Amino acid sequence: MSKETITGGQYTSITIMFMISSSLFMGGARLSGNSIWVSLLLAITMAVPLMCIYARLHALFPGKNIFDMLIAVFGKVAGRVVACLYIWYALHLGALVLRNFGEFSKTVPLSATPMIVPMLCVGLLCIWVVKAGIEVIGRSAKFLVLFTLFALFVIQIFSLPLFEYHHLLPLLDNGWNAVLSDAMNSFSFPLAETVLLLGAFHSLPNRASAYRVMLSGVLISGGVIILVYLRNMLVLGPEIITSLYFPSYVATSRINIGDFLTRIEGSSAIAFVTALFIKVSLCLYVASNGIAKVFNLKSYRSIVLQMGLIMVYLSVFIFKDIMEMQHFAYFIYKVYAFPFQVIIPMILWIGSEIVVRRNKNKTAVA
């Protein structure tokens, strides 16, 4: 296995791009309506302890990724079985994100183009980057995050004249049950998906603080998502948002500065694609690393092409249409992903504390 390393700043950039990718266009207000920002604050609050658990695992097993941790805690057989589950989750999540992009391309800018074409283009680009190594992903993320955040900031400023603040009232109009339901949706998608970042923890230098990387990543990403959702809410209103598949694109398309600066929704689409590129690349990297670890391969690079093509193929047939995709994202995914994001990492953390403490006691006795 290769000894690749990236800086803490690059890892933070990957974390930010990983979290904000699909959230930039998929929307979020399904049940809570104009109180979506309350749901997001609750989701961020729930995610902070989980990020601390992920960072603690790095402190207990420095230089190791989630597959090394699973084998060390659960044993060679059980650890590899659970590792296969995370390989599937990384592959499945990458396919889901690619399908988000495919449906967006088919619905908005490339309606006459077969959906497989843009997904295959992004997939091949991700294969090329992953074969180049995690260092290239890290450097790309550090550059692209600046462009993405700057583009979102400019769009936010240009949207100010369109804000209608009455859309935020009355607060909690749909009740706390709706707010809590959307909070769980936002927690599982995208905040807790960062469990896959554990698959690249071996590349994070020991001197870099995993706590700082994970917490700063979730707080910055959460803040960006809140601002994007608030912008959509203030421009479109809750009733319109719930009827749209890609509310951010529609909200941005309404910007018109003096009949001179118009049609800038392309900039937001580019920001979406750049963030999506980093997320799919990391999913492919983690899945390939997991296969290499489970089957004791010398390098993950030998299977990146095959895994990438499987991911693209899966993204084509994973849903029948965009309505099924939306239903899965908002009603099924939070239940499906909960074991990967919370239950298994909690068990792994408790087991890691026991194993590390036991090994220290053995060393002290010896």
C-alpha cells in the first residue's frame, strides 16, 4: 500500500467540498418549510460529536484508515466483512452523486444529451485523478474550494435585491416534528457522510489535528449550506422550493442586475460540478483502497479503472427516474445510511478504546 500524505489544509478542503457538493443543488426544505435553517442548525449540532468520534479514531490509530481499524478491532475475518460493507457504501454513494449530476444535466442544461454521457465524462476524470493519488485530490480540492466559495459568495451578494424576508415567517409553522425530520435528513445527507473520510485517514499526517480538520470542515460546510438554503428560501419561498428538483439553479437564474448581469446560473452549476468531482473522487479512492486492503493487493491503483466504471454503470441503473431519486434521498437514505454513519463507527470507537488500552497494559507489564 502506498504511503501518501496530504496536509491538514488540503484535508479540510476535501471535507468542505465533500459536504457541500450535492447540497448546492438538491435543496432541503421538504417538511420544515421556512424553518429549514433551524433543522440545519440542529443537524450541525448532532454532527459535531460524531466528528469528534471520527477524530478520536485517528488519534487512537494514527496513520491508519477505517479498513485498518476494522481489522485491528474486529479481527481479520469479521473486520474484512465489515470492510466490504464500507466498500459498498463508498461505491453506492459515489454512484448516487453521479446520478444527481446526471439528472441535473438531463433536466436543465443538456436535455437532449443521453444522461450517461456527462456521468461518464466526470467518472473518467475521477478515475484519472484517483490513479494519480490522494495528493492530487488534495491539491485540487484546495484550489477548487476557493473558487467554489468565491462563486457562492458573489451569487449570494447578487441575490440580495431579490430577498423577500416575509418568506421566513411564521417560524416553525409546520411544527417541531417536521423540523426534526428534516434535521435527520440533513444530518445523514450530507454531514454524516464524512464517515468515508476515515477511508483516507492514513494520508493525514500525525502532526495534523484531526479534530481541527473535521470540526472546521463541518462548521464551514454547515454555514455554507445554511446560507444557500436561506437564499433559496428568501428568493423563491417554501411553496415553490418544494415543487422544484433543483431550487438553487432556479433561484440563481432570477438574478438580473440592471439588465446587464443575467444568466449567471452557469457559475453556480460550475461550482456544483467542481464540488461533485471531489466527492466522487474520494468515494472512488476509498472504495479502491478498501478492495486493496481486503484482498491484500500491493496497490489500489490497479483496480481504480474497474471500480470507476462499475460506479458509472451503477449510477445509470440505480433509479428509474428523478422522482425515485428524490424519494430515496429524502425518505429512505437516512435509514439506510445510519448504520454506516453512526452505529458501526460507535462500536468501532468503543472497541478501539478497549484494544488500545489493552495493548498499553500488555506493554507496561512486559
